[in-house]
Amino acid sequence: MAKSYSALQIVLHWAIAALIIANYLISDEMGRSFYNMMKGNAVSGFTPVWHVWAGVAVLVLALVRLVLRMVSPEAHEPVVTTIDKAGVWGHRLLYVLMLAVPALGVIAWFGGIAAAADLHVIVMNIMMIMVLGHAGMALYHQYIVKDGLLLKMLRPR
């Protein structure tokens, strides 16, 4: 197992995490803003502007992170145990969700497609469940298994 990730991987991980959590926490007003926009009303204010552009940033940063991950040595480590396989598939699902949630938001907001907005909310809630599971597993590895896994995402190599 690699001792840690690169500084760029760590910065991307925490930047994406912060943007996702912040967007989730301020998202209550977005439904109203979206439907006002759909009725042709002007949308203003910090929340909708932040939410939309933070979502676009998540999409771009997640794409960069995915490419970086695919070319990193950690992507080619052997996957042997069932737990290793579950971790790989959990991460794959997180990447899919990190791309799908903002992509659906972009389609909804810029395309004016209400069905995409509804799906965006559902998929975002699924992603938040996965994020909680991801954080829980990192803490489990750090404090129960004591394999230093969490430190890989805190200290660059």
C-alpha cells in the first residue's frame, strides 16, 4: 500500500469534499430558485449562484481527480480480499456520483429540465449516504484497524 497520496490528490479530495458538503448544507433554497427560474423570474442571491458554480467546480475537479487517479500508482495496487474489492467498488460509486450529481444539476439548471432537477436531488441524497459511509470507513481504518489509512489523505508523499 502506498504511504500517502500526492499533494494534488489530497487538495482535490478535500476541496471536492468541502464543496459537496457546503452545497448540500445550503441546498434548501435551490428548489424554490429553480422553479422561479423555470417560470421566467430572475434568480438572484448568494445561495443559487454559489450552489450552481460550486456544483460546476465539483464536476471539473472530480474529472481532474478521476484522471489523476487513473494514472496514479495506487490505481494499480492488487485487489485481493473481499474488503479490498468492496473498497474499490465503493470508490468507483463515489466517482460516478461525484460526476452524476453535478452533471444532473447542470442539465437541470442550464437546460431547464425539471426531471433532471428531481433526479439531481435523489442522486445527491444517495451520494451523501455514500460520503457518510466513506468517512465512517476511513475512521474505522484509522481507529479500529489502526492501519494509518486516514493519514494517507492528510500528509502528502
